[in-house]
Amino acid sequence: MKRSSPQSVGFALGLLLSASVAFGEEIGEVSTVWKLIGPNHKIVVEAFPDPDVDGVVCYVSRAKTGGIKGALGVAEDPSDASIACRQVAPLRFKRALPQQDSIFSERASLIFKKVQVVRMVDRARNVLVYLTYSDRLIEGSPKNSITAVAVGDQKIPLAE
């Protein structure tokens, strides 16, 4: 019987601990498939404030797998997600923004799959663009959703 080396155990633990995960405030959920054992399959809606722009909140809906695997946290969620970001208060930029920045990440499987939210700056129109998609260590999904927040008369501070 082959035993795991301390290095490989440490590597796996490091992967789990280093995964960048942002938790949103759960707004609500709806069941999509009833499961006899374990939680139902569902769609969850969460709110994520933009960490660099006070006054912008992104609402992300995504599918969550239920059943026994879902209850144990080992299920892989589908790559279906939708996003809507809105200005909910006066805008205040905490720092100069890069042209593109990953701002949220939440796991969609035990280790290798994540739902991502990326913020992009449309300099020509002074708009913040938000994209959600899922990725895997090897291969992601082309399924995505996009939304935009017009900044108005205030200039977006850009990092050079």
C-alpha cells in the first residue's frame, strides 16, 4: 500500500488554503430540482460590493448542486451564472483602478473550479464593466454574463 508523502499532502492542503474565495451576502435562493436525500439543486443570488469602488454592488446568481455530493461539499456546480451590478450609493474610488482586475472568486467544486467576477474599465465611455464566468484548472467554460455601471461626470482613476 502506497502512503502519501508529507510533501504531496502539504501541496494539496496549500491548494485548498490558497484558493481566493470571496463570500457574498446571500439574498435568496430558489429550488430547481427536488432531491430525496440532501439539499435540492438551486439557484442562489448573492450580493458582492465592489472592494475598490464604494457605491457599486454586484448581484450574482448561480446554480448550486444539491444531493449527497452537494451536502458533502464535493459536487461540481454547473457553469451557469448571471450578473447585474448597480450603483446603490454615491461612487467613491478607494484606489486607482487597473484596466482589468479580478475582484471576486467563489469555488464551484472542491478544488479546481471557480466562479469569477472581473472588472474592466471602458475608458472611452467612462464605464465600469463586470464579467462573470467560471474557470477550471485545465479548461473553463465559455458561458458568461456581463453588466456595466456608467460612472457619469466623475472620472475613473486609472492605474498606469
